[in-house]
Amino acid sequence: IIFSILYNNNKEKNMLTKICDYLYEYDFPVAAIFDSYMDDIVDNYFKKLDRDKGYNVIYENDFLCKKVTTAFQSIIQDEFLVTEQIDTTKLWTYVQNNEHSICVNHNHARTTTINGVFYLNPPESDGGLEYILDDGVHYLQPKPNKLYLMPYWLYHKPTPQQDKDWRVSFNIEYKCMSRPVHRRTGTYW
């Protein structure tokens, strides 16, 4: 309920920060609802991590997943011209600190059309998101309570951090049959 109220109250405001044509930042005030779950998120991540199958772990708290995926889908519908969703929206967890990080360039071409990531507690410096465009490699220092959206084909990776505290991020995906168009900018993804 709290997130729904926050999202609906901010809906009329300019929630968008365009970082580049293929990376947008949106207000996404969810960090507080995860606060009491942080230890469980980290424990679950390491229990389920199978490096042979990837670096993210499915998050299965139905209550939190429903709140977050509903808000995510609202942003997608408001901000993009998309066709009908063809797969269920899921949350995938990634956890790192100064001793454990898996920093591999990748995209989401096999799993999604629009990829999102949000960070519960990013360090103030490092531990961010590196992405590659035609003009080179770029770096984004993520902020809490922001959702970063990118097209499926954009290569990116988490970067290492110096902080010993666990940095928790979630990937979230929207999959449809045609290329989305960002309503405000007209950019095809």
C-alpha cells in the first residue's frame, strides 16, 4: 500500500531522468519495504547461487514481489508503447561486497525486452553499473529508491566495490514480442 500511494502521488511529476537514449532512471521508493528482509535476502542468495546457471537468484517472497512487480508494470505501461507481456515478471537478486562480486558483461537478450534494476543499499562510491554503447564504456553510480531501465540488448555489468557491507540489487524484466518505444523520447528500444 505504501509503495502504491508513493507511486501514484509521484505519477504526475517528472519521475524520469534520462541518462542516455537507452538508460533511464525513475523514482522507485521501495528500499524501506525491504529493510527487515535484508538478512533473509542475503542468506537466500547464497543458498541458491549456482554459478553454472548465472549470477542472479530468483526472489520468492510473494508479498514483496507482488508490490514491486505491480509498480514496475505500471511504469512500463505509462512510459512505453509495448505489446502484451508474454512472460511473468519476476525479481532476481544479486548480492555483492568487497570480497564477493561477479562482474561479467552481459545483456538480457534471451530473457526480456525491457530490463530493470534497482538497488536497496548501494555504496556511496563504486559498486555501480557499467554499460557499453557505441561511444564507449560508461559508469553509473546507482542511488537507492531509483529504478534503472534499459533495453534487453544493452551490455552492462556490476562493478566491484570496496565496502564490506552487502550491496543488494534486484533485476526485473518485461518481455513482449515487439520493440518498445519510449513515449516521452520516441526512442525505439
